[in-house]
Amino acid sequence: MRNPVGKYIILIAIFLLTLHLNLFSQHPAWMYWDPWTAPIPSRIVNALEVDADGIKWIGTEPVCGGGICTDGGLAAFDGVNWTIYDSLNSSLNSNFIRSLGLDLEEVLWVGTGHGQVSSFDGSNWEAYPFPIPVNVPVTSISCDLYGHIWAATEGNGIFMYDGAGWDHYHSANSILSNYLSSVEAGPDNAVWTGGTGDLLFKFTGSEWEAVALPDELFFTSAIAIDHENRIWVGSDGVFCSFYAGAWTVFDESITGIPDSTIGYVFDITFDDSGNTWIGHSEGLIKYDGAEWTTFLPSNSGMLSRHVLSLAADILGNLWIGTADTGLIAYQEGGVVKISDIGYQISDIRFLLSAPYPNPSSGVVN
């Protein structure tokens, strides 16, 4: 005689296995990592970079709250495994990581909240002390086409490392402000920086030039440069772009997004699909070249509206660092991992496309 109980147990087991496979074969559009559920070292993510191997580099700071205290530091996340670097196992002088940048050789450069820059090549750490004592945050790091490392600070101007030593530009020896929030090198190798005041600064190899900001901007909080060499600038409640000598302020009349709903712009980035992403203290904005879309906890899967940092990977995922819920990954249709598509980033080959702009009498991409 057959055992009906055993049959039902088998049926239930098959159902649960099928449910498990279905759940884990799907790729949700929004994924999250926070200190309560993952080894991420803090819920505050100040900086993000994604290297050529698909490793997410996550700069955090110490914080207590929500029933948990975290030490902060730098995390490397490959989509499955976490590696944490801090002042005990690296050359970092602080667990307050304020800025990250990758150079031409994919070496990671790290700026701390206590005025130091270090590099990590995947095996070795090295510290690069500034020529003067600096105990202010290194707010932004960028690498130009010569391989020079630019480090903006909040109080001591900007430093440039040429492989041998640091050059230092500040208010006493240049037109720069000492309080700089962002630095970015463009495809034409011009270096742009800004911070307090109504000016943006451009370095072309010999001297700094000043560019007046639009009337709506009183300071610069973020700079990003797209593949067309358009300079995007964020401030408090407003963002704009500078191209061919003219400014465009993206206010409500252009975007359809109420000006009152835009907060302090912390970061701007671009993905490989041509989308522009603006992260601010009140949410996330996407511009696809034609339409503007706002992402908030009320209309999407975002758990936080307080966006501090952004990075896009080659798989089409947008990585979002928040001020209160850790790390978020987003992609419409589902977040994609390397393991989902069966090859490694190092297996990807690149195609050389036609130059643009064409014709051109200057720099060609």
C-alpha cells in the first residue's frame, strides 16, 4: 500500500525546490547591502568606483545608529565576496574614506577624511603624504590623460601628483578657492575643479582659468564630464552643463521636475547606454537624452532618498551609495552579475569606433 503522507511530502519538496529556483533565477531591479545584512563596513557610502574586473570599491565612514556601530573603511565587493581595508591592514590613516579614483593602470587611489592619499594596486598599499600637513577631507580624486593624480581638498586647495611629487595650488599662489568639492579631468585633458564661490576653474597645463557659474549657482558640489566633453555641475537644488562656451541650467521648465524637490547634488555619473544620473539629497534623477525620470522611495524600489555617490558598471548596473542605507544596485529588468552571463570582465574585447566629432579641428574622441 502506498504511503499518501510520503507522496505529499515529495510534492511539497518539489514545490519548494521549484519556488527556490524561480526566486533565485530572477534578477530584481533593486538590490541592497547594509551593515545589518552584509559585511559592508558602514551605512554611509561616500564614494564608489568600479574597476575593469567588475570589483566595486566602496568608501565608507564610521557611524553609530539603528542599534549598530560600524568602523567604516574601504570595501571591495565582487558581487559575492567582501574584502575590508582599514587603518589596521593598509596604509590608510583613517577609516573615514571620502573619495576614490582609478588611474590609467586601474590602480585605486583613496582620499581620506583626514588629509591623506593612498594607492592600492591589488596587492600593495602605498601612502603619498602631501608636502604640508593636511588634516582636512580629500573631497575628490581624478586622473588625467598623463597619469597625474589630482586631489581636491576641503580647505587646502588642490594637489597634483606627477609620479615624483606633489604640486600644490591654493588661494595664495593661484586663482583657486581653498575649499574645493570636486575635480574631474576631461577627454581633452583639461582639469576642472570648483567649490565655494561662483566660479568654476579650468587647468589646461600651464595656468588656471576661471569660468563664471550661472546666476543660479553659488558654489560647486559635484563635477562630471561626459564623452562629448560636456561639463556637468551640481550645486544645492540645481544642476547644469557647460558646453561650447554656454551654460544650460536644467530647471523645471526643461526637466519637468519641480525645483523644490531637488536637493544638494552630491554626484553625477554616466552609463554605457548614454544615460546621465544625478544623485542628490532628495533622490535620484535619470536623463536618457530625451526624458527625465525621478526615482524616490515612494515611486520605485529605492530604500533611501539620500544619495551620496554613484558609479555605473559595464553590465548596465547603476551602483548607488546612500547616507543611511548602505549600497544599492539598480538596473531596469534586473541587476546583472558576471556569473549570470558566463564570462569575466577580462574576457570582454573592445571595438574601435569612428572618431567624433567629425569633422574636427581639435580633440577627437
